[in-house]
Amino acid sequence: MAVSASRPRTAGRRDRGSTRRRQRASLFTRATTGVVIALALLWLFPIAWALDTSVKSENDTIIVPATWAISHFTFSAYSGVFSASDLGRWYLNSAIVSIVVTVLTVITASMAGYALSRRQFRFKGLVYAAILAGIMIPPQALIVPLFREFQSVHLINTYWALILPQVPAPIAVFIFKKFFDGVPITLEQAAEVDGANWWVSYRRIALPLARPAIAAVSIFTFVWTWNNFLWPFLAATSQTMMTIPAGLGTVTDGVGIINALQMAEAVLGSLPLVFVFLLAQRQIVEGVAGTGLK
Amino acid sequence: MAHNDVRVGPNRFGPGRTLLSRRGFLAGTAAIGAGLVTAACGGTYNVGSGLTGSSGGDNNSTLVYWNLLTGGDGTHMVAMEDAFRQAHPQVDLQSTILAWGAPYYTKLSLAIRSGSPPDVAIMHLSRIHQYGPPGMLTPISEDLLAAHGMEPKDFTPLAFSKAHYNGQLLCIPLDTHPFVQYYNTKVCKKAGLLDSSGALPPIKSADAMLDALRKLKKVGATPVVCDTINDPATPWRLFYTLYSQAGGQVLADNGKDVVLNQTLAMKVLTFIHQLASEGLMNATVDPGGGTAIFQAGDAGLYWEGEWNVTVFQGANVPFSMQPYPALFGQAAAQADSHTFILPKRTTADPEKTSLALTMIRTLLGQSLTWAEGGHIPAWLPIRDSEAYKKLKPQSNYQEVASYAAYDPPAWYSGSGSDMENYLGEPLGDLMLGGMSPQATYSQMLGSLHTLSKEPVPV
Amino acid sequence: MTASSAPATTMPRAATAERTRARRPRRNWGNLSLVSPFLVFYVLFLVGPLVYDVVLSFFNTSLVKGGLGSFAGFGNYTELFRDHQFWSAMWHTILFTLVSTPPLVILPLFFAIVVNRIKRGQWFFRLAFFLPYILPSAAIALVWLFIYEPGYGLIAGFFNLIGVGDPGWLSDPNVALYSIVIVTVWWTIGFNFVLYLAGLQDINPDLYEAAGLDGASQWQQTWRITIPMLGRTTTLVTVLQVIASLKIFDQIYLILQGGPNYSSRPAIEWIYDTAFTSQRVGYASAASFILFIVILIVSFIWLALVRRQESGV
């Protein structure tokens, strides 16, 4: 800040240099804002283009130069999706897997987080350290032994294989523990004095208090599980067991030009997540911020 | 960690700041889930099978069929499937198309190994060395064939004999699809290459081919188009066609030995190099681009598999097709066959097998539809019929089925295999003029040695 | 935390004393019961497989056969050292990380700073940048395959419009990986964007006021206050980004299948191919372990960085 000492700095004092600086600053701000607005629109473009293509007839998707489907659009691609593909079945599988994984994750992680935060037991420190270390284990590096595990008990291509490996989430335990750490103790002490055991204490006191954390973890787990590609791609070996990402990435549901069909599949496959996003936008965003800045 | 790091506190997620409370969200999700399950139970979805791992086709009126026919021939397959559905309305034929190449075969073998394979699937004949040895395919006895209206004499002898492993029939050939030569009649006429009947007489030597290409170049056409971009298969097919014509072998002992003949290979590679260096070949295209150039009428010759015939017919290109000319001695052309396989299940199911064989027989009866897509039918009753003979230009090259050069037997060879990918790369570079014949040969040899030394996964 | 054993005055003393005595062991088991469901899943599906992976890496296990196969000792590892395809794949992963991390750290920072100043309508930017992030990789792969399609794809059309030849986005080995970087930046920028926004909101606004009084321009404020104060967030974003990039698989497999000619195949796809196409489970396990170690090292570096930042701040 190159300012000479002779000029007094008082709030409200205006001089030409400062005005010009402010004008330049606001021009700069307007320019950068404009750039970001343009980029935001650009960012939305592929999605808009996919939506638009999904309502075209297949022949219209390959004309050059490309045009928007304003004058004539059709939903034939969408009707084609459900008749031609297994998308309905994949929806069911994705729903079952995502919901069950979310429920199991929330239950096991919240119980563990609560125990680590509030309860004493032998080896507590060791257990906590082990779970923390688990945050650094990337599941992608474990696909081979996991597949072998399930192969040896003949459970490949079952819901067990799809659901179980996705349940343990050390990060969720950490989130719950941190959350419970921040909750005042007194309620529980009163309950304990009244004779509540660990289970009642967890269910009646911890759980209701943990609503925000449960919401955040549920949403994240649901989204992440729905979108998980690599493991369901491996573990579902017949097309009737595939989840939506696995199905979309394996099966080509038509011959010849199928652009509109594929865009319709992409749109339909993403719909539940968009639904979740629109409903719980703020929580997702705050969840990202929360989990990130641990 | 500083205390202000703990952001997951009650004051951050106060109620009412989201459109939907947690309870509402969970309730909504449960409702959707319940709705889906109800809808599914109303349909043919069998959730129970998802818990026990049995495949979707485990009741006897469902047939699960996998194939990898994503190209133009796929539409013909769909038509053939529909014919089956019309003839057998009580059977639910569920056909799934997967992406061509290695992903298909990986998924197929994983499915077989996990005990939930499709009931019937398409397999390239060249892949029998990968699927046969580990016992992934159900053998088909002659009696079983006969019980469903098929006999060994009904099939192309070469393909049928290759469909055996260790004396057992493991797959049923549907077709032979060779590497062929398309030629634009109008352009070739302009170059003075056609005979009196308007057909291109067989070119009998490498020099004669060079001559013909030079003549085409003089009249301003692209002499020949042969794609390399994004496609290691086509360069391999060109090389292997010419190399087989010269009488060369690539592998021995089921792929454990590399017997690539340097003299013969160099002869072929030098010829290809000359095509590139003299500007006689446009290889700077991907499969779609190559098709487009020939379709636009800009090329005299086009070297590719025969499956583009309907594309060109639809675009009214003046063209015909013939077996790839024997430039290096004997008649040979790289080819593969689509076959039907019955993947092995954990427990044999004779009824399901019978249903699958019925489907195969029905589809074989539709071979004329299949032939329209360019492939040479392996089902002789159709191939020898008048209707097929009248099918021009498809029937022009049917003789190739008897001298087709299938990929050298190895667990790592075949359509879409590692060998095709590894060898196709330097061969493609050679065709683009970016590599010398010697360097191409060295790289090919190196790749083959690496592959042959890898432990056999079986 | 141990609850005080002060009995409630309403309960008879004997019963209370008994309950206190009996409560302790029960609490121990009860608490273990709280944590054991998670531990069961954890051991079965995270820790167990990791250990199993190490074990498998010392054997010539095949996907086809049961059991561990023949003992290989360090054979898999020595073979890995000589395996060009494996190191190419590792290099592709690392190159991808090196190329994609800077834009995924700098761009969202820039966006967040600008958007943070906008009073109304922040939701629009959050939607625009974050929406792609929640879409499944398979869906965005379909969309971008269509956009990159030579001939009638959007990008090809755009390039033709401006008269430039269309580079082989998906077919040129020199370009393909960068095409995926573009897709990845589009797809995942939202996550970092939101992280930065949150970090920005943490900065004490008094700092800006004071600086403004001292005559600092907006640019100077940004440069001297905002960016340094975002140091911790930036570290977090960078490390998370690096770790995520090292695990790259989805987009490259779905859009390129590791091609053209394996020129973009990342480490995890190599592992997948080796285990499930070439069916060499033991060999692939060794490679998985090496990748795991690499990711672990990066995580430790981050821990060290964070610790230093914490003590330094």
C-alpha cells in the first residue's frame, strides 16, 4: 500500500485518487462477475444440451450444424428407454442398494461415533485410531480382494455383494463423533441417573440430537452410493442386477444412431439425484463444507 | 484441531432452513422406494433372485441372450430376434447388447465365473481358445444338435471344425465375416480397371495392385481407403490377410511360441509401406471416416470387413465387393465367425439348453436376413440357396469362407484381444507412413514375445 | 467420560449401590455393542480386504481357480518393476493428476471469490457449478461422448465453425487424456467451489474493513487478505483433489476404455484389466498395494502439512 504519510486517513475522506481507484475496482468487479456469469452459463450448457437432445428424434441428433429442438420435439426416446432397456430394473436396484446402504451406514456410524464420543470401553483409543486410519484406505485399491471374498462365498451378483462393502465409512464415524463431542453432556447424565442403559441412551437421547449430522451423512451416503460405478460394475455380472451407473456404462441399448436414447437414459438415471439436490441443496453444501473442513 | 473446525453443530443446521426436513426427506424416499418395489413386483422383476444370485433367466420361459453387435449388423440381429419372438410368443427373449471388444468378453467371462451367465451369447470363433480350455462353455453333442434340427453337414466345414475344442463342439457358427475389397464401379471404370462385364477382375500380384492404385490416383480419386484411427483391428486384418497369403504363421503351440517369419513379414510390411509412401492409401481416418469417404464416391477401393454393405446400398453408391485379392500367392483373407455359445451354468438345466438351441436354430433359419448385412452365412441350407446366390454383392465373396484365415490360436488372440491391440498399433503407424517396416517388425515381435511369456490365466 | 456414581436420592441406597456395581461391566459391553456393528463391517470389508490384498500379492492367484495358487514370494513385485504397461498406467494416473489439479484448485478459488461478493443470486452459481458434481459418472460419460463425437458432435461443430480442424479429441493419443481433464474439471469443480465458499465465509469481515480504511484496493485486499486466509482451505482442496485424481477410473474407462491403444489407461484400470481380463489376481493385488502406498504417502504429506499449518497459524 503505497500511501504517503502526509495524507490523513480518515473514513469518509474522499480524494480523486480514491474515487478513481474505486471506479477501477468496480469495473474490475463487474468484469469478473460478468466472466463468472458467462462461465456459469457455459457450465450449464452440457446438461441443457443433453436434455435437448433427449427430446429429439434420432435423425435430428446427427444433423450438422447442430440446432436446438425448439420447433419439433418428441418423447420417443423416453418411451424407448423403458421398453428397450432394463432401466426400470436398474432403478429398482439402485434404490434398494442406496437406501439400504444409507440406513446401515447411518446406524452403524452413529452408534460407533456416539460410543467413541461418549462412552468408555476397553481399547477405545485403539479402536478410534484404527477407524481414523481407515479414512485413508481407498476402496478402489481393494476391488480385487473384495471380489475374491465374495466370489469364494458365491455371492457375486447379489444384493449382498452390492450393499455390504459400501457400508463401512470411517469418515461418517468421524463426523458423528465430532458432532457428539459438541453436544452438551448434562441431558445424558440425567438419563443415566434415571437408569437408562447404553441402548436407550443412544436411541432416546443421542439419535434425536444427531438429526443434523444424520441428515448430512444420509444425503452424502445416498448420493455417493447411487453414483458409485466401479464396484457395482464389477459385482453385478448380469444385467438384471446392475445399478444405474453400472448398467449405463455396460449395456448399449440399441443399434445404429441412439444419441437421443442415450441422453434420455442419462437424464432418467440422474433424476433422483437432481431431486435430492434440489430438495436438500443447502444441507449438501453445508455438509461438504463441514466434512471438508474437519 | 481448533474448536472452530467443528462445524457440524446444531446451530448450523437449524430446522426450517431447508425445503424439506429430514423426516420428510426420509419419508419421501421411503415412499419412492416402496413405489418402485411395488411396481417391480407387479412386473417380471424377481427381487428374490437378487439375494441368492441366480440369474434373471431362471424360469423356463425366459431366455437371456447377450451379444456385442452394436454396428449396422445389429439391426439385422434385432430383426432375427423378432422373428423368433413371433414364432415363439410364450418365450420371453431378453436380448442385451454390450459394447464390442474386450469389455464384452471380460463381462461375459465374469458372468460365467460368478454362476449367473446369460443363457446364450455371441462369441467370436477366435475366442474359443480363451473360453474353451477353462471349461466355460457347455459342449453340444451331435445328438443334441440333431434333436434341434441341426447337423454337422449343415455348416461351413472350416468354421465348424474350428468350433471344436478337444474334440467337443463348443459353439455353433452363425457366419464367417472376412476382410474384403469394396470397389467403386464408377471410379474404377474411369481408371480403366474394369473388364467387359463391368466387374473388377481379380488382381493377382502386389505389383499389379500397385499399378491399379496408381491408375486410380491418376484419375484423381483416393486410390484406397483403409482406416487406422481408433481401430487397431483393421491394420491387423490387412497385415494378417497378406501375411497368410504369403504362407506365414505367427504363433505355435497355442500361443506359447512366436514363429513370426521375418522374410515373409518384411515382404508384406514393405508393400504396405510403399502404399503409404507413394500416397496410394488414405489411412488417416477412423472407421466412420473411412466409410464416409467411400460413401461419398471419392475412393476407388476400400479395404474393410464386409459389414458396411447396407450402408453403401442405402446411400446408392455404385459399388461392388469381392474377396480380398491374392497378392502374395495363395488365396487367404483374415476372417472371424460369430458363433452362439451356451455358457456353462453352475447346475445344468436341460430345458433351458433346449430352449436356447431352439432359438439358435430359428435364428440360423433367418440367415438370409443376416447375410443381407454382409456376413457369409455358416448355415449351408441358406448359403446354397438361390435366394442367397441372388444377393449381390454379398454372395460375391462367399468362397472366402473356405479359405478364411482365422487369428492364430492363443489365449491372448482373437477379435478385440490384447494381441490385436498391441500389433494393430505399430501396423497402423506403418500405414500412416510414420514407421519403417523394420521398426514395425521389431515392435510386433517384441509385443508377441511379451504376450507369449505371460502366464496363461487358465 | 465416566458418569458420577452419585446415586439419585429417590432410590434406596442398597439398590443403587448394586446398580452402580453392576452398571460398569454392563456399560463396557454395551458400549462395545455400540461400536461393534461398525467394526464388523469395517473389518470384513475394509481392513480385511486390505490384509487379504497383501496376502494375495505374494501368490500367483488366478481368477479362474479357487484358493491362493502357487506361492510367488516377491515374484509379483519384481515382475511389476519390469512391466512397461503397469508403469505407463501409473504415469497416466500421475500425469492426469498433475494436469487436472491446478485448474481444479485455481478456477474454483477464482469463482468463489467473485461469487462471494455477489449479494443476491448465489444460488444460481451454486446450482451451475455444483449440479454436475452430483450426476453419476456413467451419465456424464454418455453426454460427453456425444459432445466429443467427431462429425456431428458439438465440439466438432464448433471447431468447424471457426474454421479449425477438429483435433482427435478421443482418437488422438496425445489429446485424449486432456479431453478427459476437461470433462473432469466440468464435472467436479463444484465440490471445491463449495469448499472455498465456506472458507471465504469464515474470514472475519473486520479484516476487510480495516484494510479498506487503510486505503487498500479491492484487488489488494483479495491478494493480501483473502488468499492467505484461504491457505488452509487451499491445502485441503489441493490434497483432496490429488487423492481423488490418483483414484481416477470412471471417466477414462467409460469414455476412452483406456485408449486409444492404452494411451490413457490409468493405474486402476490396469489393475482391473489384469485381474479381470487377464485373470491374474495375485499380480493385480501387488499393483493395488503399490497404489495404496502411493495414496497413503500423499495422505501423510497432507497430515504433516495440516499440522504445520495449525501450529504456524
